[in-house]
Amino acid sequence: MRSNRWHHTHKEPTRHTAIKTMNPVQDMIKTPITIGGKEIPNRLFLAPLAGLGHVAMRQIIDEFGSCGLFFSEMCSAKALPFENRAISPMFRWRDEEAERLVMQIVGATPLEMARAAERIEKEGLFGVDINFGCSVASICKKEGGAAVLKDPDRAEAIVREVRRATTLPLFVKYRTGWKDDAGFAAMMGQRFESAGADALVFHPRISPDRRSRPPKWAHIKAVKESVALPVFGNGNVFNTADLTRMVTTTGCDGVSLGRIAIARPFVFAEMLEEKTFGPELYPQIALRFLDLVEAAFAPSYAVRLYKKFLLYFAANFKFGHPVFKQLAHATTLEALRDNVHQTFSQPLDLAATPNLNLFTK
Ligand SMILES: Cc1cc2nc3c(=O)[nH]c(=O)nc-3n(C[C@H](O)[C@H](O)[C@H](O)COP(=O)(O)O)c2cc1C
């Protein structure tokens, strides 16, 4: 059951039917889509975010509603078959979200990725997402993530083997590659399609370029035009105008939201239900999320995760940097809780748009 904690602002989205609005892009995004034989109520997804998109974060997002599908943090394929759901920080979910959760796996070999997919299917989750996008050195050194794109044959073999191992909907999330070449990205999309992927999530940046330069949305269009599969765009969609522009300029079938969903866990309801969320909500979110990380994780880990969230959350305020410092200056959950009360004892000015400098590195 979803909480009705935010009921004063949150309207439960209508499942499986799209309410017509005056905005054709919003109508399209609110239209259910079937991927790998399973229906998804809308086309706005939570992107996989290591250290951020954990079980507690997904719960608060779910409480606001309107997120079509949740993607987990990346999980090591090698470790996944042996993970214990009760204690693993990443391979963890609430029973209520299982049928809307795609587990993302990262790894180097077809066999280890296939074994991980089998476990995911056994657990009754919605689907499997292959990570061919992570360009963090520790992952690429082990030949996983975006490093696999240096070896297109291995990338295709991984998708093929995972396809053989599971009947679940299979997503591939990938980047442009290691050169700024839309043709390569389009060709890889075709190879993933022929290897049995059900949908692509494409982030048009090269590796190791991280988030400093804007993604090239034109490359999403190139990928979309080269395959028959649904293609979901990702990268720098921060508000409804960005969402509209990404969909209209690329023709993508839906959008995956990353950092903005951490800063604004209500962003799905904001974009799809046109809800507005007043300043009084922010301290409530800060406290609710603190309760959720505390309930889910050991105290010292919960403190670390909460501080990661604060960097994004603080971006909502006019003076985000000092707000972040004030909120994060603590080593215990109790002190973090006190900081929320103190920081919000005076109303804080919201920024017109989130201050992206705080989370764009
Ligand atoms: C802190 C952080 C962690 C991320 N972790 C993952 C991950 O585990 N798997 C993945 O495929 N992408 C990961 N990404 C990339 C995001 O899924 C997304 O592609 C990127 O943030 C761009 O989307 P956005 O502009 O909406 O944030 C991560 C990004 C950030 C900022």
C-alpha cells in the first residue's frame, strides 16, 4: 500500500488510463507502455543512481506517486547471486515495489550477467537493466559499465546471454561510447535489439566525460531512428519544459530522470499531475527521508546516504550551498534531525529553478 502521507498535495495517478491534457507530450508520457510483455503505467522513470536511488529514496518517491518505473542502483553481477536481501545495501527492495522495480546489473562477462539475471527473475522483480554506461574508474577497470562499449562484440554477447537467461523485460542503459559518434551509438542500439533487448535507455554523453558538459540530445534521435525498440532518453531533464523539449526534439518514447528526482522526490507528480509543492513541504521531506534511511540502514551508513541526498535537496534553495553546509554538519542521525529543525526554523527562500552547480560536477 502506498502511504497517503502527502495526500494534501498528492493525487493518486490513474493507472492504465491516460487523462487527456492540453499538452500532447504530457499525454504521451502518461500513456502506458508495454515492454517485454509487461505494462508500465507511464513513461517517466527513475534512473539508476548509485548511492542515491536506494530503497529509502524509492519509498519517498513512491509516496508522492507518478513514477512509472523504478531502476535500482547498479549491483555487481558477480556478487548478486549470493546477496542477502535483508542486509545488502543495494540488492534490497520493499515487497510493494517489487513489481515496479528493475534491478540494474554491472559486470564484465556474459555468464556472470546471466547468473545475476536469473536471480532477479527468481525474486519476482519487474525486469533487468544492463549497465553499459557507468564510466567510474573502479567499474571500468574491471571491464564493466561503459568499458564494455570498447568491445562491441562482448557487449552484444552479454545482452544475448542475459536474454537467454531470463524472460523478464530487458533494458540496456548505455552512453554514446568513448568517441562522440552518434553512428556508433545507433549501431550499438541495433546490436542490442538483435541480441534481444526489449528497450534502450540512452544517455548521450561520451566516457569519461561526466556531467560537466551538456548531453547531446540529437544523439537520442539518432538512436531512436535506428531501432524499432522503445528508446528512453536521459540526461539534463530538470523541469517540464526540458521534458517537452527532449520528447519533441528526439522522438523518444519516454524519459528517465536522474538527479532531479533526488532533489525533488515529488518531481514525477509535479511533471505529470501538474501539482505544485509549497515551501512548507521541504522540512517535511527532509524529516521523512531521515526516518526512512534510519529505518533501512545501519546508523553510520544512513548518515552517509543522507548527506549525499542533502547535496541535491539543498539545490532547491536560493542559498543552497550554505543551506547544505548547515544541514550536513553532523555525524549522527540525531544531529542531522536537529539541523533540519534549526535550518527550517526560519522559512527559506526557494530558488526559481534548482541550483545545478550543487550537483553538476
Ligand atoms: C551519483 C550518481 C550515481 C549514478 N549511478 C548510476 C548507476 O548506478 N547506474 C547507471 O546506469 N547510471 C548511473 N548514473 C547516471 C544516471 O543514471 C543518469 O544517466 C545521469 O545522472 C544523467 O541523468 P540526469 O541528468 O537526469 O541526472 C549515476 C549518476 C549520478 C549523478
